Amino acid sequence: MSAAREPRPGELYGLLAEFDTPGALAHAAAIVRDQGFARWDCHSPFPVHGLDQAMGLRRTAVPWFVFIAGTLGCGTGVWLQWWTNAHDYRLIVSDKPFWSLPANIPVVFELTVLFSALVAFAALFAFNRLPRFFHPVFQSERFRRVTNDGFFITIESTDPRFDVERTEALLRSAGARHVEWLEA
């Protein structure tokens, strides 16, 4: 699937549909998903139970990246402690072994946490395409209610199945109380 071109300023970005309740939003999301739209999103002031399934979202890959980074951090910590204590700079202190795992657990733990946290932060930014300093929905007066009691669906004009009239009719038939055109 090729990357869609972002609309230029003044062009139609997509449609913004407002719904009355979280249930109506989830129902409309299932309808939009069943119609085969790919570039769309739901907006709600709070998490709506079942909305991910209604949208057809897959589980994220972020936990796998974090697990791999944590494993790499753990291995790096063990190797670093072994290299510095048992190989590179051997120091005999009270006839203790050059290297033992229990003495090095704090460094190993800290590197595991550090690598995991950095990769989690970077992966979330990358997968969410952040930072994004402007989004066309922020120009809508109605969309300001999304932090209070508004439930919205946006469908982008770059979606392959997007047709202004048919998409607007679909959103209205799905129960939208208001449909607004968004400019980029």
C-alpha cells in the first residue's frame, strides 16, 4: 500500500462527524470499518469500551520492541560488568571472585529499565507520528467539545474509498447528528 499524499492547505482534509453517545460512536465505527475505510479515526473524551474492536484495530507492536530493548539492556549490563570486572581491570579484593552476578544486579536492572524506557518513548512517538503541531480538526469549533462530551469520527480525503457525497451519506445513515467538512 503506497503512502497517501497529504492534502495541501485549502484542500479538503476530510469529514468530521459528531455522535450523541459512546454507543452511537462505536456503532458508527463498526459501520465505517465494514465499509473498508483505512484512513480514519475516532475521538472521545474518555476511553470507550469496545471501540478498538469496533474500529478493527490490531494490537500494537510496542510491547515487542520494549521487550527486545529490555533484553538487550540486560545483556549489555551483564556484559559491561563482566568486561570491566573480570576481563579488563581485574582487581583482587578480600579474595572475592573477579565477577559474580549477584553483585552486579543493580547495574543490570538499571540498564534493562533504561533501554526499555527509551525504546518505549521512541516507539510511541514513531507509531503515533509525533510530534504533530497542527491537525485540521483543531480548526473546528464543534471539535472543542471532544474534551467534554463530544464523540467524533474523522475520515480523511486521502482514503482510497473516500467520496465526499457517499461518505457524508454513510456517516449520516450511521447516526451522525452533524457532519462537517475539514480543510487542510
